[in-house]
Amino acid sequence: MHRDSHPSSTHSTSQPIRGRRKARPARPDQNVANQHHELLVGLIRELFQAERSAERHALREAERLGDTPPAQALRAASRHAAQVLRELPAAVEASRVGGAAAGRTLGELLSLLRDNAIDFLVDAERSYRATLLGLRHGVDLVRMIQHVTDASGDVELGGFCARWLGEREPLVHGVEVAMTWFAEKPGVAIHSGKWLPNLPLLRRRRSAQHN
């Protein structure tokens, strides 16, 4: 009788172990995918802001500088930013990254604040460098987005970043090169932004004084 009960007791204790499985935690790869998505949403919001800023500030600086090499370089960068703002929503939608458009309102507010205050308080050369700094920030931002798309396998958004960098980086380099113009025109460089729309008048006055 003892021999008969032993196998059955062993069987009864082992059977429930096979039938009752604890709930498994979420797979690590799914957690990483969610984290990639959250990171991309924040970066895309920032990109909308950066491009809106690049479009407005570069064009505003160019208008103050007239028909000069720095102005020409800035206009090219501004045109590209405007093009990106038209294409970015479709690229984001194709990549299924949601929540990106929320950054546009804040970006417009920040641009307005800068246009009405900061740009008029600094000299022309310093304001130009501030705009260039914003353009460089955009390049670093898109590089970061591309790193995340490579890690997450987002082919559509990664391709968009590659095209963006191929087009924007030469334009930013052009803005950097054009900065040497201020060294050749120190009188313009030291004027505050609010005087730049009267740049032709200032030149005529100085010419008259020398004559």
C-alpha cells in the first residue's frame, strides 16, 4: 500500500506545477520599443520648434542685412526650413510617431518673443551668431533623431533625416562661411539689430561725411 501511494503523491505534486504558470513580465524588446517611441515624440516636437525658429529668424536676419553674403546664406537656410515644415507632418505620419505637432504653438510663441525683444538688444554680428547657433542646434537634433531611428528600425523617418542632413548641412556651412563678412564690415557688425533696416541710409551718411 505504501508503494502504491508513493508514485501517486509524486504525480499529484508535480502536475499542478506544469498547469499553473506565473504571468510573465512584458518582453524587454517591447519596453525598448515604447521607450524609443516616447523619445522620438519629444525629439519631433523639438524639431518642429527648431524649424519654425530657423525659418523666421534666418529670414528676419536676412531682411536686416539686405543684399549681402550673410543675408543670401540665411535666406537659403530659411527656404529649406519652410520646405521641411511642409513635408515634416507627412514624414511623421508615415512613421507613426504621434503627438509631434504639439510643439508648433510653443515654437511660434518663442519666436515671437525673440523677434520683439532679444534681437533688437544685441548688435548685428552677435544676432547673426545666435541665428547660426540655432541652425547648428537643428543639425544636432536631426542627427539625434537619426540615431534613434537606426536603433528602432524606423526606416521612413530615418530616410527623412538622411535627406534633411544632406540638404541642410551645406546651407549651415554657408552661413558659417558668410560670417567673415562682419569682420570686413565692422561698422555694420557693431550696430544693434534695430538699426539694420536703415543700413543703406547709414552708409550714405558715412559716405557724405568722408566727402
